[in-house]
Amino acid sequence: MGKVETAIAFCEIPMYLREHANVSFARRCREILASVTDSVTEADLIPILAGHPGLTDLWADYIADQRTSDGWYVVTENLHNQPREWIVARHGHKARLIFDSPAAAYAALVLRIVERSRTT
């Protein structure tokens, strides 16, 4: 699986899981990662997520359903007439990543969650 196909597969994980209720997140990640020929970066995911905003909604729903004590999540802030920011953070950790678009924030989130699946 090339870089574009891998990026699409990562972005579509929540959709795939809805359509295949018998497949776990970890299993789907293993399936994708087993066929990867080129590594994927956040920059590879952004155009896919930006072009299909419904995918960010599916990821938001998926993350909300997980409710883990140390899981990743995205929130938005719009303080003092500043441009809206999308913040990627992890429960129980102080570090926060700030982005100027939902696609960029969810690209960061997706890769972190997929990477975490490699160790669980």
C-alpha cells in the first residue's frame, strides 16, 4: 500500500469500524500497517481530512466513545477575538499541540493514535 492509500486508510478507520463491527481498532491498524510500503506524515493526511470534513466528525465521535483516562482528544478555543485554534492534547498530560485547522489537528491526532496502537 502506497503513501496515499495508507493515508486514506488511516483517515477512514472510524468509518471502517462502523461498517465492520467485528473488527477492533488494533486489528485494523495492524492490517493497514502490515501493507504499508511508505511511511505517512501529518502532511499526507491533511488534504484527505480537509477534502472530507465528515471524517473529522467520525474521528471526534470515535474519540468521544473511547473515554480513556490517558487518551488523545481535540478541543477548540476561540479566545479574545483571536482566530479559532484546534488543540490536540492527551488526558493527564500538560503538553498541547495547537493547530489552525481541524484537518491539521485531526491529522496529528490520527497519527498519534495509530502509533500508540503499535505499542498496545
